[in-house]
Amino acid sequence: MDNTTNTLAEQSKLRRLVNSYGVPRLIITGFLLLMFILAPVAGVDFATQITNVINRFSWNAIMVLAMVPMIHSGCGLNFGLPLGIISGLLGATLSIEFGFTGGMSFLMAIVIATPFALVLGGGYGWMLNKIKGGEMMVATYVGFSSVSFMCMMWLLLPYKSPTMVWGFAGKGLRTTISLEGFYDQFLAKFLQIDLNRFGINLVIPTGSLLFFALLAFLMWVFLHTKTGTAMTAVGSNPTFAKAAGISVDKTRLLSVVLSTWLGAVGILLYEQGFGFVQIYMAPLNMAFPAVAAILIGGASVNKASITNVIIGTILYQGLVTMTPTVMNAIVHLDISEVIRIIVSNGMIVYALTRKTEGGK
Amino acid sequence: MKKTNVPGSQSFGQKLLQFIRNNTVPIMFILICAYCIPQAGFSWSYLLNEVMTRLGRNAFLILSLLIPVMAGMGMNFGMTLGAMAGEIGLIFAADWQVWGIPGMILAAIVSIPISVALGVMIGKILNRSKGREMITSYMISFTMNGVYQFVVLFMMGPIIPIVHDSLKLPRGYGIRNTVSLLSMRQSLDNLLAVQVGGVKIPVLTLLIIGLACLFIVWFRKTKLGQDMRAVGQDMEVARDAGINVERTRVISMVISTVFAGFGMIIYLQNVGNFPTYTAHTQIGMFAIAALLVGGASVDRASIGNVFLGVILFHTMFIVAPKTGAAITGDSMIGEYFRVFVSYAVITLALVMYESKKRKNKSLAGQQLAAEQAAEEEASK
Amino acid sequence: MKAKRRLLFQILAVVLLVAIGYTMTIIGRGHTIYLDSKTLEYDGQTYKPAYKTVVYVDGQQVAKLYDKERGVATCIGQTLTVTLEITQQKGGTEEVYAYNIPVPRKMDNVIINLPGFLAGLPEEAYLSEFIPSPDEVAADETDVPSDDDFGMEDMGMGDESAAQ
């Protein structure tokens, strides 16, 4: 009798642990661990893999971080991330157009992107305030429309810099713009740790990681300020927040602007690591990996923390980088793309079906 | 759904304004088309022919969206799944070398069980995410695209038998990037086709579309259709009235998915071949955009909206690249423009729907508050 | 009782659909038919082709065959209905015949030797399966350009850009 209750208790304890970690996250972590274990068996260089994962982490982490403010304020998952990305792209292209080079072009890109992010984010936030409850679907399509609208703009805006426009026409931006001579690897090279000297193929882009750490820390601090806690209050219980004298609309607007700005900075950091600016239709689907990453990290539609961002990005990027190489080495089947599509989008579906919405 | 305006209480000007406000999107599109058509400089017979082709091609797909709207589940982005089922049916028909209209019927029959299973699945998932059906169905279509790839790219060949090597990739498993439907190309459209002043009218296809319309009209009148509308109006009230809300919603998704499968088969027989892995990805978006262009909203869509939508949306689609080229000297502008318009229309419709919903909600809230206040006053 | 009837109807519907589907695989089975006008040796006898054979299917001319030539026709179902316009000698008169040639359901590509068929030989004499060589299959691979891609390629919705 005693025995059974004991095991039952233990079972529920285990179950609680599993539940707190989340079943999908558990599966993905397990899968990733399996990949790491299989990597040496498959003859894949372990250090290279780690380098890849860290690199990808440093490229994508800020775009995932951009999800946090909007989730906190109850605006749901920011499927409208492309709007922020557009601001970032405007910053990047204008900074090059104005003739900035090297590290300066990165700083100027952020500076130029900021007003765009503020204006676009402001308009976007204003609109989301009109449609509380239906944010996510609208956000998706706001992202899509803005990307396709900018496609026309990239062709029509009077860009002149020969590094960016089509050579033969002399106008219209190229689909990919190389950042060589601009801010390619600018942060990644800063304090870079390269173990190739010791025969280990491990390179750590310290600068990028520090930059992310700085922004993540600032976000953490922000969430603990008065405004930040107000934001969380608005997200978890709008009625209560209103009663406490917080302006719900203003707080939501602020969170959307913040998300958009982080999206802008996020894409700049991504380009910095990737080495190219991709325009036209490239930003269209960039929101989905970021959304999937934060959900894999354990966030839900209305709850997210910095830890979710870090864990999620590592897991998601690990999955994306590890599976193709390991799978190909073992079974010679390029099934990784399929796995990525199912896992990342399936994760979003899973999160959407969870009954976690505070208000409803 | 009926307007509650007191007749005669409005002046003509107000009525006109009301009409314009209720039909913003179609009016906008008529203006766009009116501007673009002369710019593009196509001959009328060419334009009419193209519009007729696209009407026959797309109308059935768009009809599949009507029933979930009735059940209050919004635009069914999950119709993509039906399209996938239709494609799988066509792959089998092509592999078994069944040609012409029998091939299409066979493909339709093969697609039914797949569509039903997928429809039940979406319905069940959407029952768990009430209030955000659209984004969920959208993400489901993305996820299932992965599953479709898995089935078609990896399982067809070793697990699901495919007879003809000509259909398979050279590596021995998986279907080639393009499936040719040359043997059933336009077999439905050409049978009983009538030429009127250089415009080919695919009578049989239109008849089938007409039958689907009749089905929808009839279905609205059945007990199930009435239940569905009740569920669409207010889930709680419907539940209190003894309607099995969950089941009704699942059925609406099943019907929509099966219809979408048929629609995809009709669509692809017209085109004559399909890119195996990308044919379905855009279908949902274009169908939804066309329906919204026709004046539908997320909670109200009629058969009239379908036809007006197909005609306006596809006219824009045909003339936009040429117009863009005529104005800016770059045909890509027109291409991007039509993509932008498709997205923008959906965005606009979603924003209008959500803001209206919210306004009604807050109005109801205010009313409730006022009533409560009045009651308190009275009790004092 | 009601549930039982319901189940019965459902089963009936499924059976009906399967039956229709199976019927379709028979009446809709497509064949590519290669019509050969060349000399056939069978049972020690030689059957010589006519000087000229014009083949009509569904009232449309599909081939005009001289000696050692091959024409292609398609047929849906298990009977190929052809009208042959045969000129035995050069400068001779045309004779018109209509034939129903049975085609085995399992074969995709069928070769029919016309002199053999016209002489009334058994099926195995004039009919054989055509197996395309692997090269030809590879040649078929060239992607048929879709006449309307809806600008799908441009839209990048294939989710591939998201991988980066």
C-alpha cells in the first residue's frame, strides 16, 4: 500500500518535471542530444558542429529576443517581425548608400534603422490596438504585405551605390548584397576566439555573443523596471492593469515598437554574421523560425523569458544545423528539411492549441 | 445578418455612403481594373478568354471556403490540405495510367479518404484553438506541407508503390518535381466546350461549379447547415440549444477539405501539369484573396462573392504585370504589385473584421454595463 | 436502429465509391499504341504491308504509313477504334475499313503490327508490348513548363528561405 503511493508520488513528481519542461521541448532536446551523440559515430567533426551552432545562435538570437516584449504585453507571437526586418534592411542599405564602411556602417545602419522602426512599429502597434484579440493573423499579413510592398520599393527607390544596384541597369537593388568591406563579420571578429591554432576547429564569435548578451541584459533590466512590470501586467490581466491606472494601449504600443526595433537590430546582426543583405522576398518567412525558436525554448503565446530565448535559439539552431549533416552522413537521406518544417511549424500549432490565454 | 436599419430613415447620400463602406474592397478593385486594363492594352477577346479560363479553374476551390465561414471558423487556410489530397489522387491516377475524365474521377475518389482524414484532423485541432482558427489553420498548412513532402518525396516508391519509373526521381524513390497531366489536360474543359466570339466557355466545368453552388445552397437549408450557422453566430447559444458544437465544426472542415481536393483536381487538369512540391503552397492564399476581393468578409461570404471575386482578382492578376511594365518600364513591378495587392487585401479584410468584432464586443460591454448601472439605480 | 441504417448507408457509399473507382481504372486506362506497317514473319509465313496506310482515330488522321513506318495513337479504354485507309499498290485505289482492336489492360505501350492484324492472325502474333529504353525515360524528364505559375516562384513561400 505504502509502496504504491510512494511510486505514484514519484511518478507524479517526474510527470510534474516533464510537464514543467514541456513534452515537445523534451523530445526536441532528446533528439538534439541524439544528434550530438551520433555526430562522432557518423564521422562528423564535433568541433565544427559546435562552431556552426554557436554561429547560427549569434546570428538569430536577437530576432528571437524580439518576440519577448510583445508576448509580455499580451500581443501574442510577433508574426509581424518582417516589419522590423524591413526597417533593418532600410538601415543597412541606406548606410551603405551614404558611403559608410567597416564598423561605422554597422553603427550607422542601426542609427538609420531606428527611426524607421519607431515609425513603422508605431503604426503597427496603433493598428494592433484596434484589433485586440486577433493580433496574430493580422500580424502575419501585415508582415507579408510590407515585404511585398518593399519589393516594389527596392526597385523604385533611387539607390545609386554601385555595390548594391544591378550592374547593367544601374538602378534597382540586387537580391543579395555582399557586405564585404562593410560590416561583414564586424562583431564576430571582435575578441574572436579561434582554436584552430591548437588543431581544434572551434571559432567563437565573442563580439556577436556579447552584443546579444548586452541586449538580453537590457531587456531583462527593462522587464524589471516599472514600465516593464506594467507591460507584464497588461499581458497577464488587462482589466486589472487598467484598474491599476496603467494605460493598456500605450504599453502595448511600446512593446510593439520595441519588438520592431529589436527585429531591425536582429536582422542587422544576422547579416553581419551571414555576410550578405538579402532583400525582396527573403524576409517574408523569417518570422516563423524566430517564433518557433522561442516556443521550443518553452515560451507560450503569453509567457516568455530571456531563458526561453537562449534555450530556444540553441535548440532550434542546433536542430537546423546538426540534422542535415548528421542525417546525411548516417542514412544518406536528405530528410532534415522535412523534419525542420514539421518541427518548427508543428511547434507553433502546438502552442496555439494550448489553452493559456489569460483573458479568455 | 440582416441590416437593422429602419427603412426610409436614411437619405440617398447616406445609403450610398453605407454601400461604399460595405463594399470598399470590390469598389477599389473595380477602380484598379478600370485603370489597368487600358494601360495593359490587351484585346478584349484575349482578356475575356483568360478570365473565363481562370473562372473555370479557380471557382470550385474558392467555393470550398464558404462552409467554414458559415460555421464561424473564418477563412480556411487549411484548404491547402485538401489541395494536397487532390494532388496525391492525381499522382496515383497518373501512375495507374488512367486518362481523361475517368482519371479525374479516380483522382477525386482517391482524394476523398485523405481529405476526410485531414479535415477531421484540422477540425479537432481548431476545436482546441477557438478564437484563433485562422492563424492555427495557417500554421497547420505549413506543418502538413512538411508531412506531404515526407510522404511524396520519401515514402512514394519504397513504401507506397509507384509503378512507373517515369514518375519517380532518378534515385529510385520520391516523385519528380513536375507531374505531367498531359493525358487529362483540359479533358473536362474541352468536353462540351462552346466557342462564343473567340471565347472558349468550358460548359462542363461551369456545370460542375454550378452543382457545387447548388449543393451549398441546399446545404444551408438542411438541419446541419442551420446548426452550422447557429454555431457560427454564437457557440455558447448553439451549445445551449443542444447542438454538438465540436462535431459541427469538424464536419464543416471535412466538407471544406474534400471540396478543396476536388477543386485542386479541376484546377490542375486545366493547367496540365503541376510542380509536385509547390503547387499547393499558394492556393489557399489566392483563393482567400479572391473571395475577399469579391466583397466577402471573414464572417460573411456568399456565392456571389466567389464569382465577383474570381473575375476582379484575376483580371487584376492578368493585367498587372503589363501595366507595371507600361508605367515603369519594369515588368517585375507589376508582378510584385499583384502579390502586394493579394496580401494587402487579406490584411485589410482581416483588420476590418477584427476591428468590427471588437467594436461590437465593446458596444455589448457598454450596453451590459449600462444595464447593470440602470438595475443598480432601480434597486436603490 | 437508426445508427445501424446509418452505418449501412456509409458502407454502401464506400462500396459504391470503390466500385466507381475500379470502373474508372478500366474505362479510363490509357494506352499509347504504336502501329507498325512492316513485314511480319509468323508460322513460317510472311505478311507484307500495304503500300500506304492512313490511320484515323476519332475522325482525326494520326498517321500516314508507308513500308517500315510506325505511327503513334493514344487510346482510352480497352478497344482501339481505328479507320484504316489502305492503298495496296502504288497508284491503286483506296479501301476504307473500320476495326476495333482489343488492347490488353495491363500494357501501357502496345505495338500492333498492321499486316499481321489485317491478315487475321491471333493476338500474340501481331501484338507486343513496347518497353521504352531507360534513355527515353530520361529524355522525358525535361520539365514541362507550366503555362501559369502564378508567380509562385517569386513569392518564396516554399519555406526554404526560412532555413538560413
